[in-house]
Amino acid sequence: MKTPDKASRLNLLAIEGAFAVAAAARALELSGREVIHLELGQPDFPTPSHATSAGVTALQADDAKYTAPAGLPELRQALVQYARGRGIPAELDNIVVTSAAKPMLQYALLAAVNPGDEVLIPTTGFPIYPSAVRLAGGIEKHYSIHLTPDGWRLDWDAIERQLSPRTRAIVLNSPHNPTGWTATREDVERIGRIATQHNLWVISDEIYSGLAYDYADGQSPSAAAVPGLLDRTIIIDGFSKRWSMTGWRLGFGIVPKALFTDLVALVINNTSCAPPFIQRGGLAAASGSQDVVHRLRKSLHERRDRFVAGLNAVPGIRCAMPSGAFYAFADIRELLKTSGLDTITFQSRLLQEFGVAGCPGTDFGPSGEGFIRFSFATAAPKLDRAIALLNAAAKQFAT
């Protein structure tokens, strides 16, 4: 008997290739193989103990009932202070708490984009952006974060070329996944001028804020901190990265007041609210000691320098220094040329034959051909071992 056809919108979905690589890596481990996991964007630091304790205490107290859809007022107030510390003039009705950052991204696009509107997204870029734009009925247009002799740079000419009367929003990601490019104050001001001139929404993915290595406090400039931009900027943020709380699935948005009620309505229609005991853990993380964030950034900075230097010593591999996040987007084009491999085959053989799990650059768009993303958010001895194995792979593949 014929079954009903599935909804055509499912064909619009892309997935994060990192999860597919992680599944293949786990299968290898189950067979007894050792794998160095550099595929997932997940710090190896534990969740801050005061956050874990707060979450457990809340759960033991049965703080697991429905709560305010916009988030616990105490948590939202702590996030107001966090935003103001970044120069963003937020108030309580600029903050919406969500179950992870990805739903906030989808809510932002649903709130900002009508069917047929064009949305500028970065390429290479986070693979969920195209899916989220398509599910909102939008049409993705690409601008590039491209490699120059001075490192990764935003291609302003590409943005200007893609603008049209149908352009509705621009997605900005800084610090950037996968390249580590980080916007300067001049960059976000220029984005602001473009957005104002063309009456665009700015959807700014700042999940790696706090992990910018060229700033003393780790905080890269935010578009919402530019005077006049808060009312047209939707910031996507969360607790996964700088507080090492990936599995807690707790996110938030810093949003224009004009969209607050509508975004809360989207939360109600989707999850009703983020679990209150999870929010208690987030409250402790955001309002407690930030020493753990400082230690994480310092450790990542040291690992970055060590790992990138190691990559640049491998024959056929070059890697520009990332200025934020915790990814090295390694240029393997020379190695591919000598080996006759393509990026996906190289990544697969690197995992299967040498036990090093990284993400093929093609997961982040077609312009990622010839690159591999490695997370350096793991312990230095494992990074050193990965470099040794990459040297062995480079030697074997080139013969």
C-alpha cells in the first residue's frame, strides 16, 4: 500500500556534517580503535561547578514545571547585565531565553523574513544557515569570508553585489565558524551603515563571543553595540561555548523590543519555555564567577598557537591564524594536489586509517573544498598526537 508523501520542505534541510563524522568516529571506537576527536565544536572543559550545582539543586527542588516563556526574570536580568558589559544597551524586554541557540536562529528568520525575501549569509559558513533561511521561505544569497595573504577577511564587494530590492536581512557570524575570522569595530559599523541604508535586519550569530583572542576581555565587537542598531539587530547567543555547556541546550536572543512579543509567541508555539532547572544552571553561570571563562579562553589561546604552528609544519598544509572561536580551518589544497584526493576522501581516510576526526570544509559550503576544520578545544597532548598523525598521513597520501 502506498504511503503518503513526505512534506517537500524536508528537502530544504541540511545537516551539520560534524555529527555524521562524530557518529563514524564513535563506530570506530566501538571496534576498539583510538580516535582523536577534533570534529565537534565542544570544549573539553567541564561545565562550571556552580552552574551544575544550581541545576541539580533546582531539579531536586522540583523546579521542573512550566515557567515564563521569555525565560526566568532573574536569568533575563543577568543577561541584560551581560549585554551591557558588551556595550549593548539592552533592557529586560530585549532578552528572550530559548532551548539552545539554534531555535533562536530559526525564530529570528521567521520573524524577519517573508517568503521570497533574500537573506545574505556567509560562505563558508555554519551549515544550518541555508536550512533556516529556506524554512522561513527566504532565498539565500552568499557573501564570502575568504582567505587572503593577511588571513581571513570579509568580502565587502560580494555583499554589495548581492544586495537587491528583495534583500531583507544579513546574517553575520563573529567570531566565525569555521574560519575563526572576527569582526572589528569598523566591520560592524560598516554592516550597520549597509543595513540602515537598505533597511535590513541584522541577524548576528555571536555564540563564540568571549572567545576572541585579540581583545583583552575576549569580547569581539557586536553589531547591536553600534548606536542605533539595536532596533534592527537580532543577536543569537547561548551557553554552549564559553561556559562549556553544550549538552544543556540553553540559548538566548538579544532582540529589538518591537519583536519581543512575536518572538515569545514563537517560543510558546514551539517549546513553551526552556526547562527552569536548566535556566537555573545558566543563571549561576552568567551571574557567578567568570574565572572559568577566562581560564578557558587562556587555554584555547595557548592550544591555538601550538596547534596552528603544528599544522603549518605538515607538508602540504597551511593554516591562517584564527582570531576567535576554536577552529583551525586548514588549507590542504597542496596536499590534495599531490595525493590526487578530494576533500571528503581525505577526511574519510584520515579518520579511518589514522584515527583523526575533522570536518571536511565542504560541509560549510562549496568554497570549503580544499579545507578541513579541526577543533582545537581539546587537550594539548591530543593535539600534538593529531599533528604527528597528520604528518604520517601527508607522507602516505603523497606517495
